Amino acid sequence: MKQLGQFILYIVILTAFSCQLSPLLFSQTNKRAVGKEHVLKLKNRSPQIFVKSEDSEDAGLDSRINLNRSASETVIPQVYYRNGIQSESTRYITTGHITVSFGKDKKIAYKQFAAENKLKFIREINHLYHTALFKVLVETGLIQQVNLLNQLPTVRYAKPDWISPRKLR
Amino acid sequence: MVDTGVEALHPDLKDNLNLDLSWNYLNQTKDPTPTGAHGTSCAGIIAARGWNNEGVRGVAPFTQLVGLNPFSTGYDNDFQDALARPYVDISSNSWGPSSWSLEPFGDLEYIEQGIETGRGGKGIVYVFAAGNDGFNANASSNVHSSRYTITVAAVDAVGGKTTYSNYGSNILISAPGGEIPNIMTTYLPGSDEYPSIKNYADNTDGNYTDDFDGTSSAAPMVSGVAALMLQANRNLTYRDVKYIIATTARKTDLTHSGWTNSIGVTSVHEFNPYYGFGVINADAAVKKAKGFTTLSEEIEIKTEKSEYIALTDVGTEAFSMDINDSIAIEHVDLQLMLAHTNIGDIEIELESPRGTISKLAFCRDISGYFYCTGDWKYYSYSGYKFGSVRHLDENSVGTWKLRIKDLRSNSWGTLSHWSLQIFGH
């Protein structure tokens, strides 16, 4: 009986925890990002909510980031805010690339994988875990494509190659 | 140097900078000259050339520097490339996540690659700055809590606690981080991030600053000492380097209350979450490095428990786990499956069989003020791996105790699973 009670409480807490991710409940102390909500579904991890920004200041940021690569690699970056909180520390910017990891002892034909999944193979970035960088070729949206790749049994994980929030210390 | 880059023509750095191995991610060339000063200042602390009649001398004045500037693009894959460069002996990193998101970057498996394949299998020595938020460094990122890295706190100019340095049971060592006076080192002329030296007649080119500080300056000091150690003994593994640095540290701020833990318990090595095992001791570390017999192969003990336990609102839940395998501990990891409506309300601590305590999560400052507010309720410790170095050389056998304290009302949580990984020899 005690175990049943604990299980019910666990479900209640999990539900509450899921609900707290709702952008409707964000703290009033944080600026709320305006834009469409996307759910990033990484393998073996809780879903993460990202809001794609429609802020005009972020558009200016996009053009500055575009200068960071040669013309052949230039993509149109998109700005996302984790949990919908608009701050520098929750800002993730797309680079047009996806990282796909296949795991130790699982060699894979990267180019063939790329062709099968509408990607362009760029290079292997981790030979221990057989992780590679791919360029996204379709217009369906980067997070959507990452979610699809994470459903493939051969994929250990796929994730956007972000410009993640890092800072000098 | 994984940073903003290093000025290639700096008079105090150019003779130590290896341009063949350096890389500029922005313009895809081997010239790592940056647009910001930070990397150049860190580089000078490690290896400004010595005895060349120029301004400053680094900790390891005849060490080759490799300038890598992933901050020029910010791309995840550029950082990961920089962390896994196979020909690097020491990776000095004065950066971290810009929030307490508990979000692994994915950087750790690139570090793992460097550990497994770098230096002919002896492992790259990874040094990371603990951060300047006056906060729990263990909840910073899985890189900073990892057994693969050396996380460095900062002390002030007289070896005392700084106002800013992060702290925690994952701090291995501390080193000077300015405050006050700050650190004098190399600078990128024309940069305005922090002041160049204004009043010195021989700094008319603006090549030096006397205003560099933070754990950003403490970490390269440790990287410099690691370089001296490898010059003394090329056969040291990354674990040897960590072990020697910890066991040769100089105790500082002797009356600080952080040096004590449980009453009546004697640590094998004294530890303080603000200082790690103390301040880096270059002389002692290099002497010990010479002729050091490498630590025997790493042994991992892993044990885990699944149990659904509701955590008491404003209360403490205690759990225990028995370990029967005997090793000398180097590092302990704790991973929880913990659902909680506000992790800003909870503290987590792990007590070893010897009775020493690792405080892994905490959200109060010394006066009891709760600083984990605002965004904290949107994050989770679930699946996050806390690390502790504070049980170094203790024996693993006995009962390990986990305590989760809920310190404020109106928040709820459940522990469903916890695992303990003990690494040692």
C-alpha cells in the first residue's frame, strides 16, 4: 500500500515537473521569447522545449553570425531560446549542421547515411564514438530533422550543432 | 589554449607559439591571432617566453603553445574539435557554460577521446576554470564535474578566498586569480576588454596588462605547472598529473572553516571546497613528478539502487549503499534520477565510509541566503552526474550515505534511482 502511494505521488510529481516546463508558467522575472515552440526529442533524455525567436534584435544577431563563415558555408542561422526564456544564457543558434553519433564499435558509411537521410556528410568529429557532422539539406526545420534521426535504431544520438551559450571565465 | 586565440606576433609569445599546430576557426588558417585579448592573456600566464628581455615570464617559459580559437565562431563542433586535437599534451580551458543549465554540451565525449587516445594513451591533461559566479562549481557542467578534468578555483593575491570563485567538491586545486592586485600578463594591443598597463613607459605598444583576473587566470597557472611536470617526466598519465597536483598542494587560509568536515573525522588529505586540496605548489609537484611511479590501472566500482521515495517537504531523506570492493579512491560520481519541482530548494551530500562529506548540490550562501532562484525551477538534476575529488586516497569499502535535504516549503520531489561510481586504483 505504501508502495502504491509512493508510485501515485511519483506520477503526480512527474506531471507537475512536466507542467513546469510550460511557457505559460515562466517566471515573471524573465523575458519571454516570442515565437513558435519546438520540442527537441533527444534519445534517452527528457524532451526540451525551444522557442524560435521572432525578435528583431535576434535578426541582427543572425546577420553578424553569418559573417563567421565563408560564403560557401553561409547559412541563415535561427535563434532559439531554451524553455522560452529570452536571455543570453538560454540562447542557442543554429549553424545549419547536425551532429550524429553512432557509438563505439559501430563503424558506419557516413556518405551513404547522409544520402539516405537528406544530409551532406561534412567530416567525422569523434572517431571514438563515430560521431560526424552533417549539413542539413531539407527545409523541414532542423529540430524536426533531428527528432527524426533520433528515431533511427542505428543512431546513438543526433543533435543540432548549435552555437551554445558559453562564456569566458 | 582553447580560447579566443593567441596573438601570433606578440613579442613575448611568438617564440613559443607553434603556428603549424594552431588553428583559426574563423578564417580557417593557422594564424590564431584573435580579435579579443582573453586567450593572449591566458597564454602569457602559461608560457610567456623567459629570459628574452621582454615584459613577463610564464609559469612554463619554454613550453610550446598551440592557439585554438573556437570562440571566434562559437560553433559546438569547433569547440569539440579543439578539445580533441590529438597532438596536444595539455588542454587549457578558461571558459564554461554561460548559465547553470546543467546541460551537457556533448563536449565530454571529445574529452574522453583525448583521454583515451591523446599522448599515446596517457591522456591529454584537461584543465578547466571553475567559473566566477561564487557558486557551486559541481553544478556547472558535466565537463567540470568529470574525473577527466582538473577544475581550478581562484585565490586572491595573499592566498585567501576571492569574492567570485566557484567552489565545490569537484575543485581539485586553486591558483592565484588576482584580487588585488590582479595578474600581470600579455595583452592584445588595441583590445578594450580590460585595461592595458597605462603608466609604464616600456608598454607603449600596449602588449601587457596588469588587470587580468578570475578563474580564467588561475586555470592557466595550473596548466603551466602541468607543463613543467610533463617536462620533468613525459611518462605521467593524466591521472598521475591530477594525483600529484592534489597531493603536493599547499594548504592556504589556514583558519578557514571549510577545511573541517565531519567532527571527529580525519581526512586522508585535507580538503576545502573553496580551495580543493590547496594552492598549486609548482616546486613540490615537479619534484614529485620526477621518477613518479605511475598509478596502477584505473578500477571502477559501480553500484546502483532503484527505489521510489517521496522526499519530505522541508526535511531530510537518507539513503545508504554498501561497497565491498577495496580500492584507493581517486574520484567519485553520483547520478540521481530525481524529479523535483524546485531544485533550488534542495541540497545533496554524500558521506563516505570514513565519514568525510562531499556537498554536491547546494543553493545557499554562507549566511543561509538562497540564491538558486528564478530560472532554477525549470531545471533538473535528474540524470546529471555530480563528481567529487574530496575522497582521494580513502578506502572505498563500507557504507556510503546519501542525504537529500529539502530546505524550503512548497516544493516536492521523488528519488527513483541513484548510482555511485567510484574510480581509483
